[in-house]
Amino acid sequence: MKRSLFLALPVLLGLAFVACGSDDANDNGDDNCTGKRLTDDKVCELTCGQTTMAQAQAILGQPTVSNNTVLQYTYQCIEGARASTEIYTFGFDGTLFNVSRSGQGDFAGTTVPSCLSACD
């Protein structure tokens, strides 16, 4: 039961913040978008069961939302109601153990890259 709640928390956080933008500079060249869109190449630098939260943040950059166990990155575009959210969850041992992606509009159906399939 505790594990189910622990796994559900990041999903609920992601849904709660998917409509929230970010004041971070957009690294993607689209003025109508906010947040940081992560590439699979960058994400694949992480390793399940080995990468710590500090290491992940150094690789991926400043998250939209974070707490003791979660890094969340949200990328939104005004036109076309496009948005994507990626949530990286870290276990009690401090290492990455779960990755999830969700999307709307053009980003619907996004999946976790195969390099991190052990994390989903």
C-alpha cells in the first residue's frame, strides 16, 4: 500500500502541474513555449538504480518542480495546446528508480526512451 502511494504521488504531482508554466528560459527556440524540452540523448545519460538526484539535475538542468524524491520537467506551448511532462522519481536509497512521460497535443503518446525501460 505504501509503495502504491509512493508511486502515485509523482503522477498526481505531474497532473497537478501540467497546466503551470515555467519562468525558465526556453532552450528550444520557440517563443510561444515555456520550460525545457528534454531530448532522449540527454535523458539516456541517466542510469536506473545508479544516478542520484543531484547527478540527474546536473545533467538535465533546473526542474520545473522538485522535492526530496521527485524532479519534474514541464514543457508547454501556447499554440496547439501542446505540453509534455517528465517525472523522475528517486528511491529511499537516493537513486533513480522510476521515469514517466505524458503529453498533450503534438506530444501525446510520448514514451520513456528504451535506454530507461528498466525505470518504467
